[in-house]
Amino acid sequence: MPDDAAPSSEWRERAHAFAARYVLAEAERIDREDRLPDAVLRALASERFFGLGLPAEWDGAGGDCRSTVAVLEELAYGSAAVAVTLAVHLSVCARPILEHGNDLQRERFLRPLARGERIGAFALTEPGAGSDSAGLTTRYRREGDGFVLRGAKMFISNAVSAGEVLVFATRDPALGHRGISGFVLPSGTAGVSVAQRLDKLGLRGSETTELVLDDARLPTDSLLGEEGSGLRIALGALAGGRVGIAACALGVAQAAFDTLRDSVRLDDADWKRHRLAQAFADLASARALVADAAERQDTGRPFSREASVAKLVASRAAVSIASSGVDVAGEAGTRAGSAAERLYRDARVFPIVEGTTEIQELILARSLLPPSDEPKPF
Ligand SMILES: Cc1cc2nc3c(=O)[nH]c(=O)nc-3n(C[C@H](O)[C@H](O)[C@H](O)COP(=O)(O)OP(=O)(O)OC[C@H]3O[C@@H](n4cnc5c(N)ncnc54)[C@H](O)[C@@H]3O)c2cc1C
């Protein structure tokens, strides 16, 4: 295994070999059956990918953000569902516990995540609160020695397999963002159930569920960070998460580009060669932006705006290149089970997940303009 100081190229080679051995041949089946084979999850754990970017002190596998994006891109090249499962586990569950948890929480919750013994999930979205996460209505109250949570969470990745779910709830919706706190919900908590497993257009195999909290009781030590700091924790996690999701979109864009290139000849009609050239330009811009956002993270510079640009451009590139792949393949590109069709469906979900394109545009516009007194929900 590469050590803490290993360059990202070493992690990339390792992930490339892993995708070739365990993932590529399974991609069509993962999509059709809408589940990840246990063998793939076990192999991800034994290769230490679940501990990527987490310090050895907490049983992590080390590696910087550039290594993480390299691994996510290589895995997504094989199967977007495999990469997204890992991205959610690492960036919006394990990392916020590392950054905001105390040592007891890191001991109890982070170690098993870093060792790949448990899979992490993140539950912010609700049936009535997606982009406007400050409007969430899942309630918590203090009771006896802990907290009681009640409400529903929607579109939650990894929640069926999850060992730990980072969940956000409000003491009182009237308090707005100041009322929101984050909690670590261990698996097997009484009162937590999966109401439905959602059947999706793409990223099939990355499980997405509705989670119901019916007076779920949590001990005091499940509160992450300060009471009332939940939205700040969630939005910070999502900024890092967007770099990971952008890397997953990049992997799909690269796979779609390779499929497209294989189907275009130099003496083909002009429009096909133009599409290939445009796809190359889109891919190159996405790659540069993902690398820039990851490098900023690694060097401790502000990266929220760059994460949004990377996510915006990489997900658009994936959709546009995969769409050209379908156009160039014609009828064959619309057939269920063809690579062009699967890549298009997978790509189409990236502009939605972890903040839609419109929300990234709002974040960008805000970062480019003088501050106003308007409240900031994003
Ligand atoms: C595959 C998948 C996995 C997911 N996994 C998770 C997860 O693990 N955890 C989690 O908490 N959530 C998860 N989500 C939820 C995801 O983050 C939300 O879908 C996303 O934030 C958008 O929310 P929404 O679907 O409610 O859409 P809405 O917020 O209802 O938006 C609908 C449309 O309106 C636009 N819109 C909304 N508000 C504005 C505005 N102010 N200005 C301009 N346009 C606007 C949006 O861009 C979008 O086009 C997942 C979603 C998907 C599809």
C-alpha cells in the first residue's frame, strides 16, 4: 500500500489496476442489478480505499486530496456507482468526523470507517428541503441523557449499508440555520428505518434511499461539534465533497470520451469530428479544474469557489461528452445495456448530486460580487 507520503501517481496506478481487475467487467451488471457486488466492497476495503485521505493515527491509509481525486476518477472510469459510494463515505462522512469530532468520536466512529469495516453516509436532504438545506424540518430535542430525532431524509446515498450516518436536524425550524446541529447516527439505532430504496436514472448501484427517523434516540456523545453549528459543518463537508464528485464526473467524462473516440474516423462527417474535438476541450478543462481544486485543498488555500467550478464544469463535460457518444452511435447508443447509454444516464445525475448546477452558479456569483445583506442559504 502507498504510504502517507506516496505521490498521487502511485494511488492512481493502484486504482487503475483495481478498476481493471474488479470494476470494469462488473459495470454493466452493477447498473442492471442496481447493487454493488459484495466482492467489490470487500476489495475496496482490503485495498484501503475506504481510509484514503485519513491519517494513519485513526487507521486511515493516508494520501492527499490529489490522491483521492485520482482514485475516484479511475474508479468512476470503471463504474460511477463504485466511485460515488466511496466519495460519499470519504468526503461527507469520514472527513467531517475527523475535522469536527472529538477524540472519543474519532475512536468510536472514525476508526471503523477508515478501516473499511463500516460505510459512511450523509443525511441532509429532505423531501421538502433539497437546495434550500437551511429549510430542513427534521427535529431534535434533548431528552434525559441524549437526543431524540424525528423526521425524514431523502435521496440518502449509502444509507442501507451504512455503519454511520451523519444526520442534520433542527431544534426549531424558526431558528433558521442557527437551530441546526449535526449528529452521528450509528448503525442499528432504534427508530431508524429505510422507508424506500429509490430506483434511479443513473448511478445505479450507488444505493439511494429515504431514511425515516421515528423518535430515534441518540446518546449525548453523538452530537458533532457545537450545538447549532450543523449547517456550517454540512456546507463545509459539501464543498470538499464537490471536489470528489467532480472527480467522479471526470472519470465518466473520460470513459465517454474514449468510447466516442473509438467510434469516430478521420473521414467521418464533419460534425462527428467537431464533436470529438469539443469533447477533448471539455475534458481537458474539467481535468485542469479538478486538479486545481484538489491542489488548493492540499495546500490549505480556500477552495470552495474552485470546488463549485470544478463540479459545474466536470458534470457538464460528462453530460455533453456522453450525449455526443449517444448521437454518434445513433440507434446503437440508445440500446439498454450499451456503454454509451449507461454513461449518458450516469453522467446525467452529476449536475444534481451534492448541489445542483444552478446552486453552483449562485455560489460562484456570490463569490464574484460584493457582499449583500441578503441571507445566504447556500
Ligand atoms: C443520486 C443522488 C444521490 C444523493 N445523495 C445524497 C446524500 O447522500 N445525502 C443528501 O443529503 N442528499 C443527497 N442527494 C440530494 C441532492 O443533494 C439534492 O437532490 C440536491 O441538493 C437538489 O435538491 P432537490 O433534489 O430537492 O431539488 P430542488 O432543490 O427542489 O431543486 C429543483 C430544481 O430547482 C433548482 N433550484 C432550486 N433552488 C434554486 C435557487 N435558489 N435558484 C435557482 N435554481 C434553484 C435546482 O437547481 C433544480 O434544478 C442526492 C441526490 C441524488 C440525485
